[in-house]
Amino acid sequence: MKGHLPDQPDLFSVQREDSADGLEHISPFAAPVAASANAVTDDPVALRIAETIRDVFGDFGSEHGLSRAEIAQACAAVASADAFDARFRVFTKLRLLESLRGKAHDQRYVFNPTSGAALLVYERLGRPAASRKSPCCWTGPAKAC
């Protein structure tokens, strides 16, 4: 057929073999909303910090949120204080972490559930292709599973 494109892998089967950091799947996923080509970090520590923050809120987060110091303490095992400080600024600016009452001077934070959903997607995309069975609803027209 004229103009027919060759079969291309779907979103969940793309995996580059030449990437050692495991983050090759994030840039294409974020590209539609990226402000520039360097909008997505290639530092795996940044993702580990985000995952640790998600986990600490899952374990200890409450209706009272967590303080910056509590979040930093949880991240001490995965990042230096400088790395945490840099990511904390990014995470508050991009609203992965939001002030508890929506006020700039508030010193307690809550984890944005939208960021949690993004982390789940990134984890799924980062798995080897063989371990990523797509649910039927993601593979095309309805069919028996």
C-alpha cells in the first residue's frame, strides 16, 4: 500500500539497549509537554528521589503532610543533601510536592497523586519488554484476554 508505514513498536515495547541508566523511556513520554530538549533529566538519582518521596508519603504521609526535614531525612539514603535540595526546588515548582494548605509560607507538604501516577507509568515503561504484558485495553480493539 502506498504511504504505508512499517510496523512500529508500541509505547510499551520500546526499549533501547544502549542506555545504562534506565531512563531512556522517560524523555519520549514527557516530550509532548517538554519546554525544551533538556527539560527531562538523565540523572537516575532524580528518579530515585521522586520514588523515595512517593514511598515516604505512602508510609508516613498523613492529613498533616510532611515537613521538608522529614522528606529530606527519608531521601538521605538515596541522595546527597545537595542533590535533594536541587530536586526539592524542582519538585515544589512543578508541584510534585505541594504546600499542605496551598500557601507559599506553609512548611508542610503533600505528595501530588498525579506525580504518583507518572511514577507508576515510568516504572512500567522501565521494565524489560518481556515482563510488560499490556492489558487488552492497551493493545487495540476489544478482544478476549
